[in-house]
Amino acid sequence: MFNKNTRIALFFICAAIFAVISLWFIYNKLTSELRFTFLNEVAKHILQLVVIVIVGGWVKYSYDSLVQNNKVDEDSRKEKEAENRTAIYFSQLNNAVKLLFSGTCENEKIAITILTELGRDYPHRWQEIINKICEYLRTTFNKKKEVDTNRRAVLEYCIRCLANLPRYDDNNHPLNIDINQIKIQGIDLTCINFKDITMWGCFLIDVNISKSSFENADLSGTIFQNCGMELCNFKNSVLAMSFLDNNQKTAFLHTRLWGHNLHEALIYSCDLEDFECLDQRHLVPFVQSGNLNIFRGVVG
């Protein structure tokens, strides 16, 4: 009911009242000759007590003032530090984005490195950083363009960096990694992790992606042509039409699918043509339902 200071004050008031009453009883029991000496002793002790209270009060006030000042200084320091961190972040982000779209391969690799390191230093900024990298991929490697041979090393480096980024933010909320409608050509992405990545409408040609994971990935309308996809994991990946690509189906053309688990994917509309795989028996239900079309496959 009472705060700490109020309880302390009430304690001292009660103690003072008790002391006064006790002294009054003692005073009444003394003879007239001893009363004067008694009053002198009481006055001396009261004076000492008053001095102690005043000094103690001053010490407590000084201590409280020091603590308050330190708290204000600490709050001010943290605020200044936060402002500096924010300023440094945006400065580095802007510089990285300039390098990213500079058109120079070396600068682009440096920019990607800066962005991934920024994300580790500022984990609450992951989505913003991921958006910049995805924008770069969609702009520079649009599937309507040919992938320059000189730029393939940058493409591989960027995709591997992106695939190594976290999938959830500090609140355990999924991050959106969207690299739709890009062309990936002539690079090695063995053992890469495309888990939870949106890749609808992409075109992958002459890419080695063996032992990689596409778990929970959106592959709607994505075409894999002349790719090595041995032992890939397709669990819960979406194989369907891409409505923004003229209803293009997910397709595997002239692709090696040895050791696949396509039967664990969410197959809604998919074509397999001139492919190589170990076993088709698990795919029969999808063929019978019309969700999967198989043309000229080589079965081991």
C-alpha cells in the first residue's frame, strides 16, 4: 500500500514517538536534582542524532543525484550509440547498393559481401538486405537476357551467399527470399540450400544442382534444362503453373533426376521430358491424376 520511502518515514516517526514517551516516563521518575543533568544528556544525544540525520540525508541525496545523473548519461550514451549505428548502417547500405549496380563484377562481389556482413551485424534488417540482393538478381540476371560468361562467377557467388542467409527473423517470422524469373546458367550449385526460397518462373540451364534441397520452395513455372539434379530433395516444393508466365508449367527437360523424391513434392502441374531417373513408380498417382506429364524418360 505504501512505497518504500513512506514506510521508512513511518518507521522513524513511530520510533521518535516511542522515544519521547519513554523519556517522559523516565523524567517523571527522577528527583528534581537529577532532572537537570538528565535534560542536558538528552539534549546532547538529540543534537548528535540531528547531526547524524543531516549528514546521512546529505549523503543519500548526493548518492541519489549521482545515480540519476549516471542513468541520464547512460541513456544519452545509448541513444547516441543507436543514432551512430543507424547512420553507419545506412551509409554502408547505400555504398553497397551503389557498388551492387555499378556494372563491375568485382564491385558487385564486394557489395554482396558487405550486405551479408551487414545482415549479421544488424539482424533486424535482414529483410531489407535480402530485398536488395534479390532485386539485383532479378534485374541483372533476368531470364529474358543471356547470362554473360564473365558474370557467371558473380551469379554463383551471389546465389550461394543468398542461400546461406537465415530463413527467420529475430521474432521467428519467415523472411521472404524471392528470386523469381531469373536465369541461372552454366554454374555449379552442388549441395546448395534453396529451402523456403521463392523461385517461380526461373530458367535454369546447364546447372549442376546435385545433392541440393528445394524443400518448401516455390518452383511454379520454373524450367530445369540440361541440369544435373541427382539426389535432390523436393519435399513439399510446389511444382505448378506460373500465371505470370503464360501458365508455364514446372518442367524438367533433359535433366538427370537419379535418386529424386519428387513424389514428396506438391505436384499440381509438371512436365518431365527426356529425363533420367532411377524409379518412376512413386510418380504414377500424379500421372493418373493428370498433374504430371512424362515424355521419353530413361529409367535405370
